[in-house]
Amino acid sequence: MSDSAQSPTEKITAWLEANLGGRVVRIARQSRWRPVWFADLERDGESLALCVRGERTDMPMIFPLDHEMRFQALLQQHGIPVAKVHGWIDDPRAYVMDRVPGSEDFAQATADERQAAVDDYLQILARLHQLPIEPFVAAGIRRAATPAESGRIGIGRYEEIYRGRKRHPEPFMEFCLGWLKRHWPDTRGREAPVLWDSGQFHHAGGRIVAALDLELGHLGDPMMDLAGWRIRDTVIGYGDFKRLYARYEELTGRPVDLDAIRIYYFAFTLTNHLALGATLREPPAESDLMINLRWCSETDLFATEALAEILGIDLPQVELPAAAASPVAGRHEHLIRSLRTIKSDDDYLNHQLHVAFRLARHLQRQDEIGQALMEADLDDLQALLGQRPADWREGEEALERFVLADAARGRHDRELVPLFYRRNRRAQLLLGPEGSAMTRHFPAQRFDA
């Protein structure tokens, strides 16, 4: 069979056998998110568990995939526990690493195991942040022009992607980016290897097996790593961050910069929407649309809550309107019921059916309460702008113009934060039925708690 006629799975199988030796006895593509394959290779009487990580299909890569591979290999060489890298595949573009054992959360862990694993992770971060940067620079790992800008390179790359793909008004992102540009933290010359999307690991027996998902790794401000995992804490639960930061200070002998961490946390809450905003409006065929909507709605709320805490603003309650009668209500219910009953032996197909099921429930909810929530948004805009936009599109355009006109000064921040909170919460309420996992919000730990 010619290379062009082979499927990606067949090409990966051929590469593994040609470059690692042995025979692939099992290979399957991950059913969700980005293209990832899990393979078992038998060689010389031993079994090798492998993971093949491909490029994203629903958004551009923030840093190239081979950059991620080089960063991971450097961490491995310097004694940081990560999955061992075995090599690069040109077609499909992917890299091969060990598939590591352990758990990604603490659902089955005791309290002592959780505390021990998190402490081990803090020790890993402390070692990581003290590594020499020269080998990373020599390997082409991305860094800022000066250490004073080390905290900006990652979010700057996200903004590049956002600007390049933007085709519609995005008033909330423009407001947040304007605020961020006025409040960049002083790095105080800090620069080190950082994971940025921190808090991702497999653990076992109170120890970290490997830090995972290193696609955002680069040379940045170490305080970024202390900020990023506050988002994931809402579903994982690492512990009290005041205690964790005190432990990091003990391990490194250096004080944490809470002012910088606050800003880096806010910046990181923007990354989902910056990367996926265009995808939400025009999703490609393989997009996990409902997960992307869920992530973006949740992190948009984190962003407004972070600004409210910084500015000392009390956020409003958002009313849930009653479902309106609809001539197509029965058809929505029939579609949802049909999708719920379809089953397959194929994991990937089952996942796609679940995406379609969630999408059907989202569209049903839009039919039930979408008009009422849109009217509430327009009411808010009338109070802010002094006139009521004719429809949602005109409202988006008018709000973005208002935000951009104030971006350099921020005179209306205290009015806009509660307004955007209401808009973001209403958008989340549209994702599914009342009380469903898609509409449930889990606030992050406050800095002043």
C-alpha cells in the first residue's frame, strides 16, 4: 500500500515498528479532543506502552508540536519526571513518548496521598524553576527578548492567534486584553523554564509519576506556574493555595510575588477563549464543540470573577428565565431521546454521539430561554450605552466599540465587569438543562480567602 493510501493509524504503526523495532500488538486513537494514539509494542519479550501525540485540529498550535517535544526531552535530560520521548513522526506530524501509569486526579486517593503528591509536584516545580536556561535557549525554546518581558510571550502568542482568526466582534476579549495591557506585572528579572498550564500530572502512591501536557512550556516567569493551576484546581482540588505558596517559598528560598500571580492567573483565564473563539462560531468537523463551549464559558467566568476581586466589586446574581413555549419543543425532545439511545462498540463514534447529544440539548435550551436571555443582554446594553441595540449582532458591535474607545484608560471598568459577568453567566446557562454539568459553575479559590 502506498503511503498516501495509508490511514494515520497505519502510518504510525509502520513508524513504530521501523524505528523502535518489535511489533505493534494494539493501537487505538483517543476518542476525544486532539489526535492522540495509544499503542502497545512487543519487543524482545517485553511490552512497551506508548503514546503518540499529534497536532491539534480545532485551533492553531500556540507553540509548534516539535517545540513541545524538545521542551519535554530537555526536562527529561535534567531529571524532571516526564514521559520519555522516543522520536518524531513526519506524517502524520506527531511525537512518540512513553505512556505513563498513575491517576490524573485524586478521586481514588486518600487525603494523605493527595497532600504528598501535591507536595512532590511543588518540589518538581521548585527544581524546574532553578534549571539553567542556556540548554533551553540552545534548543530553540521560545523566550522573550528580555527577562522583563518573560511573562508576556505566551499570552502574546495567544493574542496573535486570536487577532489572526477574528472575524466577529469579541467585546469581552477586547475588554480583558485592554485591562491586561494596562496592568502587566513587573517580572523583577525572573526567567526560567515554565510549564504554564501547570497542575497536569499522573501520580501514584503519593508521588508524581510524570508531569504531562507540556505544549505551553517555554522560558517565562516562574510565577506563571503558580498561577495556572488555580483554574484546574476547581475540578482537581490541590489544597489551600496560601499553604502551597508558603511551601514553594520554603523549597526555593524566594518569596512568591502574589501581585504577579494574580495578573498571570487572570491572563491564563483568557487563553481558552483567545484560542477557541473562532472555532466556537465556525467549528471544524472534528471539533469537540460542546467541551470547547464549556471550557470557554467557565474560564470567561473565572476572568470576570478575578477582575471583580482585584477591583473590589460585588458581582450580581443572574436570573434564570422560565422556559418559553415553542412549536418545535417536541422535535427537540425527540432528537435528544434518539441520540441518547444510539450505542456503538466504537469508542470514537460513541464520543461523537455524546457530542451530538450535548449539542442537541444546548440547541433545545437556546429555543427555551435564548430569547429571554438575549433581551436581558440588550437591556444591560441600553443602560450602558443610552440606547437599545436592534438585535444581538448590533449589540456585540456597539459594545466592542465602547470597550475599544475606553481600552487605554479603563474609566468604565467598574461598570463593565458586572455587565460582562451577567453576559458570561447567561451564555453558560444556555449550554444545557438547568442543573446539568454543562451549566454548573465552580468558582476558583479567591486570593483573599
